[in-house]
Amino acid sequence: MKYSDTQLNQVIEDVLASSKYRHVAPELVSIVAKQELENQKDLKSAIKETRNRLHQSAGAYLNATPPYAKWRAQMELCDGADALRSASLEWMQAHASTRERLPILSDFYSSVLANIPVPSSIVDIACGLNPLALGWMGLPAGVRYIACDIYADMTQFAADFLTKSGAQGAAMQCDCVTNPPEEAVDIAFILKFLPVLEQYRRGATLDWLQRINARRMLISYPTKSLGGRGKGMAENYEKRFLDAIASTDWQIEKYLFENELCFMVTKGELGT
Ligand SMILES: C[S@@+](CC[C@H](N)C(=O)[O-])C[C@H]1O[C@@H](n2cnc3c(N)ncnc32)[C@H](O)[C@@H]1O
């Protein structure tokens, strides 16, 4: 339908007024709202579809808004790395992506980072609660760790966590589909985000990956849906990924875990 600025503002305000989406980046809500105003027949359907799409790409991973104030109080009481690690195990349960990774966490980073030089700078794109896994990554103290996601409250907690952990951290709210971080880093973590990117922009994977300013990219896909079904998912995602990057000379190493398929991508020659 044709729409006015007033109608656009109405959709944005309505969506941001709900407790589930009030911490989501308004610029992302605006992009999705514009598309749905164009696609839908009336304002009510545009609001409904905008919410649906935000649910699919972000809301579905959180059962409820995590109790960040309570976590912050717990974090202040954590004395030392072991206490922080055991609290993190609890907190990471709140996001489906980190929750699914918990059973393989002790293997995950030690395997995928084993064959590359230890990174001293990282961007964690669409991070969810993954920065809380820092204690399992084997990174040097003072590592530069930049994390971003569309939730302001989540990235604020991640920023506080990184400070508490002694990282040279920064975490910020950002629409990574439109504006992925530009800072040059050793490695970008792009964990389980490419299917989400494709929900916003079908066919965008290669162009988007080419914009990532990192020598290496750790890319992963889920091998089971949020509902627990997984037949053929790993094979389908592997094919889609390899087809998307077929025209590049990137080096790929594949790691298959129980519920996550990973690719360590090196843009250029290996071993440097
Ligand atoms: C499948 S989860 C992956 C989370 C994390 N990378 C991990 O694997 O633990 C997708 C994440 O993308 C975030 N997200 C969705 N749309 C986004 C956008 N446009 N910009 C940044 N983050 C976004 C969601 O909030 C969610 O945390």
C-alpha cells in the first residue's frame, strides 16, 4: 500500500511500545516497517508483520527479557575468573543460541581457534549473549572484543561483562544487516547469523561478507531449528554457504559439532 510518514511513525511507535521490542534498534524497526507498509494491505497488518519479522530474527531467541539488573548485581559479587565463568553458564541459558552451545562449549572454541594464530581483536556480530563465553575462548588478557546486536539492554550488559572480564571491550546496539561494524580486526564471529541476514535480504550473504573487515571469519549455522528439528539442515546450509562464496578464493576449514556447523574462513593465504 502507499503510506504516509504519519503511518510509518505509527508502526514504529506501536512496535517499540511493546516490552518485547522496546530495546530494539529503532532504525531496524523503521526498515522492516517500511517494507511491511509496502507489502501489506493496511496499517494493522503492517504492524502485525513487522512484529512477526522481529520475532523471527531476534525475539524468538529470548523466552523473556533477561533480568540484567539482577545479573549485574551477581556480577559485582563475582570474585575472579572462575566465579565469572560459573555465573556466565547460568546467564547464557537465557538466549537460545548460547543455550544450545553450552553442551559443546568446552570443545567449541578450543577446536575452531586451534589452527589459527591467537586473535588479539575480534568483532562478534549479532552477538546475542556469546560475549559471555569469553572465558572459554583462550584469548589473551586485554583482547580487543567488539560486540554488537540490535538489543540496547543486551549489549549494555555485554559491555559491562567485558569490562569486568578485563577485555578492552566495547559492545553496542547496531543494525548489523545495514551497518556491520567497520573496524579492522583479526577475526569476525558471525555465529548463526547468516540465516537471519537472509531473512532480511535474500541473496545478500556474499556482498555482506565482503564488507566484513577481518582477515578471518568464524561463520556458523544451526543444525537444528529452535523447535528441535534438524533433518538435512546441516547439508542444506553447507551447500547454500559454499554456493554463496563459490566465486571467492577464500580458504575454508569446516568443523561439525552436534548442533552447530562452523566454517573458519581465511580471506587470503592460510597460516598468516
Ligand atoms: C541466531 S541468534 C545468534 C546469536 C549469537 N551470534 C550466537 O550464536 O550465540 C541471532 C542474533 O541476531 C540478532 N539480530 C537480529 N537481527 C539483527 C540485526 N539486524 N542486527 C544485529 N543483530 C541482529 C538477534 O538479536 C540474535 O541475538
